[in-house]
Amino acid sequence: MLSVDKTQGHSGPDHGDEAIASWFKAPYQSVATRREAQQRARALHKHDFIELVIIFSGHGTHIIEDTRHPIGAGDTFVVPPNIQHAYVDTNNLNLLNIMFRKQHLPTLEHECVSMPGFYALFKLEPHMRAMHQFKSQLQLSTQTLAEMEDWIEALEAATRETTPLACSRARAFLQLIVGNLCMQYEALGSIHGNKLLQIANCILFMDSYIGSPLQLADLARAADMSERSLSRNFHAAVGQSPIEYLVNMRLQRAETLLLASPAPIAQIAFEVGFGDANYFTRQFRRQRGLSPREFRKQNRELSP
């Protein structure tokens, strides 16, 4: 049982689980901020939005699920929706929470589509922190924090308003901050960071060549790893083998095409990299519980 003082902590609406309505005051508002100049101990809680945390000074311990991670000045990390986390042993912990709706993540991903740092920071690290004793690899220098301060202050100012124009400005500054963080991540030289970036490069390669007949050897070359090393590190970071991840990526792309295009199922299968339409149908049924044809028919019937 965690020893966390539930009476101390943040200045927000409550001390328990947080919902979208707690911070996003308008339906078109997708970004919010909360600066904690003195983040105190806070009990395990979760929220239904994504949280990007930047530590400016001080130190403490961040608990995510069942693992503890020391945090200090410069540490920057992402807390996904519906993940239990807490702060304990805090000492002059000054941090900024940038909160945004999970529906906004694809927009950020589209803007950062060629940046492996995005995949490492927003997708790979959160999984590894929840599963292992893994410390965030993005630690910003004092100089970098100072250089970003103007953007951060502009973002905070924009999120204090709920007009459509202010919300648009907030999204723009969030994009600038996230893009800069991705570049900072890619500049890292730590061993774990390099491995995550290599895996991120592998995922970007899959996405770019999803329609090609990719083999494990192709993915290993894209990651600049041996096949054995890629398989081990990929599974640790993602929870799947590289080929399993590729198959799921192809099936997700196929779902989009099945709903957006009238193309024959065999054509869609080839477009997303399945050389055999029958194999595609078997994989789709095994993963989704119904055939591609049934999936298309069912979703079209549900559409208005």
C-alpha cells in the first residue's frame, strides 16, 4: 500500500481521478495546462486525457502502475490515459502538466510523422515505464528549458482562455513544443534512448513501406540492429514481435481502406502488404473476430 498524503497536492478540481470536463471547459478546447510550483505528494490517480510532464526544478519519485522512477530537473515524460500514477517524496518539485485530449494525438503524430523521437517519447517510453524499471530518457538541459520558456508561457496564456482563437493558438504552441521535444530526444546519446530511437526508426520504416513484402531482415536493417537484437528490444518496448506489430499495422490500415474505399478486398489486401488475399482474410478474422467483408458491411450499416 502506498504511503501518500491525500490531503496535499494539486490546485485542480479534485484529488482523485480526473475527467476531461475537469480541465477542458469548451468542447473545442483540446489543450490545457497546469503548473505546480510546489508539487506535493499525490495519491495514485488516473485521467482520461494524455499528460505531458516537464520538470523545471526539484526532485521526487514518480510512481506509474507498480514501478517507481526518480525524477528531477529537466525530466520530461508522457502519462497515457487511464494509467495509475502518483508523486511521492517530493522536494521543491516545480513542474508543468500539459494536458490534451487523446483524440488530438493523431494530429500531433501526423505533424511529426518523420520524427522517430515522437514514437519514442509518446508511444514506446510510456509502455516501457509501465512494464519495467525504466527511467525517462528525455532530460532537458537548463539552457533548453530556458529557450522553451517563451513557448511554454505562450501556451499557458492561450489555455487560460476558451475562445476558438485561443484554443487554436494553444494547439499551435503545443505543436512547437512537441516538435522541439522530439528533436531533443533524437539528439540524445544514452544507450536506452538510442535503442528506442532505433525501434522508432523501424516503425517509421514499416509505415513508409507497408505495402512492400517486408521480412525481419529488412526491419533489422532499418533499425540498424541484428535480427536477434531487434526482436528482443522490440518486444521489450512494444510487447509484440516486429512481425506481429507489422501485421497489426497492416490490419489497421486495411480497416481504414475497407471503410473509405469501395475497392475489392483482394486489392486492399495487396495495398497493405498481404501478398495473399486468403491469408489476409484469415488474419483479419483471427484478430477482429469477423471477415473483412463482414467488417465492411457491419460498419456501413451502422453509419448514418
